Amino acid sequence: TLRKKRGVCQDFSHVMIGALRSLGLPARYVSGYLRSGASYQGAEASHAWVAVFFPGLGWLDFDPTNDVVPDTNHLTLA
């Protein structure tokens, strides 16, 4: 993914999780869907993004594929 500078949402999420954990930040993989018709990459199929824990704030989600903070179009399953 890093060398070829391409991949799918699962690849981008795993790279981001590795980077966050290397900085000592707890991070986890989030699996779900994007609402149909959403103007993001990955709609119409399962999707993955990242949650990172910030002391004092809790778990915050980030979608590295679309470079957004997940919103109501992101449907978390696990």
C-alpha cells in the first residue's frame, strides 16, 4: 500500500492503525458500511475506518480512505 500508493479502505485503515500505535496511541479497526448514495469512496460495499483513543476525549473515528471524520453516512457494525 505504501510503496504502490494505492489500495482499498481496509489497507489504508491498517496502515493508519500501525502508524498510530507506533506513536503509542491506542487504535482499532472499525468495520461497517457507507450509506448508499454517499459521495465517498467505498459506498455500495463493506467499508473500514479507524478509531483512536485520546485521553480525556475517548474514542474518535477517522476515515483515511475519504479523509473525513465519519458522519451519519458511516454505519458501524464492528
